[in-house]
Amino acid sequence: MSNKLRELMLLRHAKSDWKEDGLADIERPLSDKGKKNAAKLGKWLLQHNLMPDLILVSPAVRAQQTLKRICNECPATAITVDSLYLADIPQLKQILADAPFAERVMLIGHNPGLESLYNMLVTTTPESHVQLFPTCAMAHLILPSDWKNIEEGDGKLQQFVTPKDFKNRI
């Protein structure tokens, strides 16, 4: 494996709908706002030539629907990873260690795991610490090529965008 750097995009699923009673958490769909934000993020990614090569996505309905709207025009390979549903840092690190090699990988998952992983990887400055990783927010990081043993501080933040950002940038 080369010493080349790899890119990791952490994406929290778009805003979910809480209206339907009786649905299990994993079954909650996107809200109308979430659908719109995910589609806008997909356009933003295309415009900025940032489409991932590989997407690993939680099996939760809201994560799958986020994927569908982002990748309306996306040629990326997407793999549903059951352990991404509500994964914590050790699970997320294992998912990354086991991921097929791709130069730009996106994880579509959930809080608090994604926020915790982000804060573990990007610990260099107080400004880079995220108190809130909102729905449909995406962190774009550069990491070493070998993801078998990623450690605290290994990530270099390229950008952190939220739905408010891509509304203004499209």
C-alpha cells in the first residue's frame, strides 16, 4: 500500500421525520427539509468535484434516503454496513480498518459516534473541535493511507460544511 494520503468524509444523515408514531428508530425516514438538504449537498459535492469513490452507509432508513438523494448523479460505489448504525469510536475505527481501499471514502452515519470520531481525529486546535455535528453536516478530512491504526489527531480538516453553508455556496 502506498504512503499516499486518503480522504475521509464524515456525513451525518439528513434531518429525520419524527411524526410517525410506532416506528423503530432505525425505520425513521427523512423529513421534507432533510430530503431537500441532502439533495443540495449532493449538488454541492458535484460542483466542488468532491464525490466520494466509496460510500459506507448505515442501514437506517434516514441514512439510506440521505445516500439516495446525495448520489442522484453520483457514480460512487455504496455499501451498507450494518455496524454503522449507532456505531461508537471503536466500531467506526474497525469499519474504516476493514473498508475496501478507495482514495475518498464517505461514511454516512449517526451521532454521537460521528461527532466523537471527528473530535478524536481532529484534535489540533480548539477551533476545530465540534460541539454539535448537525444533521446533514459533512466533515472532509485528510488521513494517512493506512486506516488500520488511526489515532487521535491523525485527521487534517479540509472543510466542515452544514446545510446553511451549501445553501449559500450553490
